[in-house]
Amino acid sequence: MEKGKKVKALSGVALFAGLPEAQLRTLASITLLKRVGAGDILFEAGGPGTHFFAVLSGKVRVYRAAPSGKEQILHVFGPGNAFAEVPVFEGKTYPANAQALEESVLASIPRREFVEVLRRDPELALGMLALLSGRLRGFVTQIAQLSLQEVPERLAGYLLLLRAAQNTDELILDLPKGQIAAYLGTIPETLSRALKKLADQGIIETSGVRVRLLDPEALERLAGARG
């Protein structure tokens, strides 16, 4: 990809949104493009945090794996999202694993060169701090949902996030149901019961990977319960 196209791709990443073109060109000069296939592992927990990434196309999950084999999905990143910036910023190891969920194109930014850019450009450093603060708020919300809410309430919040991302009431589930269950901190059987409960209440209608929101207001009330 020529530098001009790389600059345009980086401008679509939330972390770099609003940066002047000169700063984007500086970032483009140190950015590597990485094409990965579905199922490819990008890094594993405990590995050195040498690069952070931004999704240009495709989808990546970040997850923790217990010795028993059980997995907990921490986040799913799509186009425009940066991830793994915290360990890179700290100069520490990756605290979790990352895997491509589908064929994806990633911007890979090496720590050494990025730190040098930050030293020269305080505005970019402030942008990084803003992203980290937003990510922290997101994790606090997720922890609260997982610890205080029942599965139907967590599911309602997840469906509302999909609604905002897809800008429609005719949703397509963006992950296999097993992975959605892991993301919500439950098991597939419980997720299926929660979907059926919402359908029985006339809030949603399901057909395979498609979910139609019949009563978004009721979904919003449910997502806010005890949250």
C-alpha cells in the first residue's frame, strides 16, 4: 500500500482521528501492514509487547484462557479500533491473547518507533491518554455488567451495542453464539435460554444469526436494570 493510502487508512482509526496529515504521515512511515487469516494468533499472553495494532478490515478478539481451557472474551475489535496499546505503552508483556476471527488487514505499529514519535509529538501522546481512559471506562462498565446483571440484561446491552454499530433494528450477530456467550460470561445453553426469553416476551425475533428488535425501548429498560 502506497503511503498516501496508508495515511487514509490510519485516519479512519479512532486513536488517530483528527490528527493533522503531517502527523498521520509520520505514523504511516513507521506502520507495517499485516494480513492475517481467520483463526491466526496475533500474540499470546506473556509475550513481549513489541507492537500494537489497529484493525483496518476484519475482526479480532482479545481473550484470556484458563488452564482448564475455558476462555473469557475481553473485547472484539473491528475496523477503526486499536488494541494492545496498553502493554506497548508500558513496555510490558501482553496480558491476554489475540486472534483474528476472520480474514483481516491490520496496521502494526512497533513500540520503539512509536515511543520516539510520542516524544516528538505531545499532541499524539495526549490522544493516546484519551484512548486509554476511554478503554478503562469500558472495562469498568463490562465488569459491572458481568458481576451485577443477569444474563438477559447483559444480552440486552450487547444487542443494543450491535444496534448502534449496525445502525438498524435488523441485526446480524457478529460472533458465533459460543463466543457471544463467552463474552457475556456465560455458557451457550444459558445464552439460548436468554434469547428465547426475550423472544417469548415479544422484545426480539430470532432466525439463525439474524435478530430483529421488536421493542428496542423494552431492551433499553432491561439493559439498564440494576446497571
